[in-house]
Amino acid sequence: MESPDGDIEILSLLAASANDVIWKMAVTGEITYVSPSVERMRGITPEEAMAQPLDEIMTPESTALTLQYFTDLYAALAEGRELPPTYWGEREYYCKDGSTVWTEVYVIPRYDNTGAMVEILGVTRDASDRKRQERLLQEAQDQAAAARVEAERERATKVERERIARDLHDDLLQTLAAVRADIATLGLTSGNHDAAMSSLERSKDDLGQALDAARRLVTGLRPKAFDDQGLGSALDALAIEFTARTGVACDVTCDEMPDVMPAEFECLYRVAQEALANVAKHAQASSVQIALSRPQPDRLVLRVADNGTGLDTLRADTPGDGIGIIGMRERVQMVGGAIRIEGRPGGGTTVEAQVPVAA
């Protein structure tokens, strides 16, 4: 059986060969033992380490944490409160060359059989590599977060540019095109004073609308009709204006339904607006039917059908279609819906948009 002196010798050998710094402290706060590995960690001898006051061992922040630990420890002992068997914390130690090293410190108070604390054992482990890895990981996370922010900024810029392009097309350019069409008819109505004046009045009104559209584009506001009317009423007004301008009959049917959210409202209104603009420019139709229905509680369907010359459906479904059709598709997709455009030569064209709504 080994003698106590033999046990102490074995423990001393283990402490001397360990990478961690093993230390002991008396209840009075005096450091009574520091293992030789302190020289590898901090560049000082065990004797130098035992002679240092706490504020020369650790940085001010770590010193404050350590003092708080011992204050709490002695207060708990004085009050007879039970303490955790061990303590773990991170501390930043000074090295002999003036640098610092981050460590993990494990503290184990030792008690006699009466419950009185007789000494404090400690193990200090170099945490430099872990802290370095944590810093590198944090830097990588920060870079990834910055990249995500930049990507989101670019996406937002792209979305805003697309919005401006759609609004230019749907509001300003369409209104200016209507003005041009009215002015072009003046030559045909030169012998009819009343018709010419009516065309000029429409042009005047349209130019006012174009100015309003330009102001809305700058300020980001929705068209006034979106605030003053429900979707059904807004479609009625759009149909009346279309018939007055083109002479093409346009009927609207609309199911009873609760208020539509602004995004879905604008989407379906713009689809109807673009579909009617295409009828006026290309279809040579004599009538148009607009139908707004709610076949399911969570779905709205807008259908615009004309009896004109018909659209080449294959061409309408290709990436090279015009900005109007692209705009319709983008608007519907942005609210989670779907759009279908069908036509056949001599058989007219149908535009059908379905969008989800709150049930």
C-alpha cells in the first residue's frame, strides 16, 4: 500500500506534466501552490505566480468577476447556504510579455468533516484556440449576415424597379397612349365640331390623369380609385371609361364579397386594366365581358373575355411577350396567385387570374 508521501509525490508528478495549470488557495486568499505548467501558459514561474496579487494575474474585468465569486462564496458560507460543488468561468490572464490569454477556470472548494472550508482547488485551462475559433465563427456569421442584408437590399431594389416599370406602364403610359389615340381621331372628326370638342375634352382629362399618375409614382401612392371604391365599383368605373373611349361594349358582373385586401385589389384591378388596354390596341372586338367571382371562400377569380381576333396563346406564354403581359404575370405571382391567357384566331381572348384571399 502506498504511503501518503507516495500519493503526494504521484499527484505532484501528474500536476507537473499536465498542460492545465493546477493551483491551490488558502481560505485567507493566499495562493499556496501553482503547477509548473503556468510557465508554458503565462511565461512566469510558479513562484512568481504565487507572489502576484489578483490584479496582476487577471485583467480588470476578470478580476471583478473573481472577486464577486469569492464574495458570494464567503457570504453563502456565513449564512449556512448550500453551494454548488464546483464553479466554472472564463477569465483573461496576463502573460509576462504583456499579452493576455483566455482561460477556462474550474474552482472546487474543499471542506472538512464539520463542513468548514479548508482550501480551494483550481484548474486553469488555456482556451485560446476555442476563443479563436469562436471569433472566426462569429466573423463568418457576421459576413454571412452582411451578405444576406446586401442580397435583400439588391432584391428590394429590383422589386422597386419592377414596381416602377409596372406603374409606368399601367398608369402613365396607358393614359398617354389614350391621349395620343384621341388626338389621332381629331383628323377624322374635323367636320364634326361636337365630336372634336369631345375628343379634346377627353384628352384634357387624360392629361390630368397622367399628371396624377406621375405624382403617385413619385410618392408611391395607390390610384385614388383604390381608396374610394370597392373592387367591384372600381371595375365598373374602368369598364365605363373603356367604353366611352373605344366604343366597345364592356359589361361587368361581380359576386357579393367582403372587402378585398389592398394587394389583391390592386393586382386584379391592374390585370383588368391591362387586359382592356390589349383589347383596345389589338383585338378589334365589339364586346368585352368582365366577371369577378368567388368560387371558393379563399379564392377570387377575375375573368376578362373579348370576342375579337384572338391572341396567339403560345406566343403569350413565352418569355418574350410584352411588358403588359409580363406585368400581369408578375403582379399575380406576387400575391401567390395564377394567371391563364387563352386565345384562338377569330375566337377572342380570355384572361383569367386567380388569387388567394382570406376566408
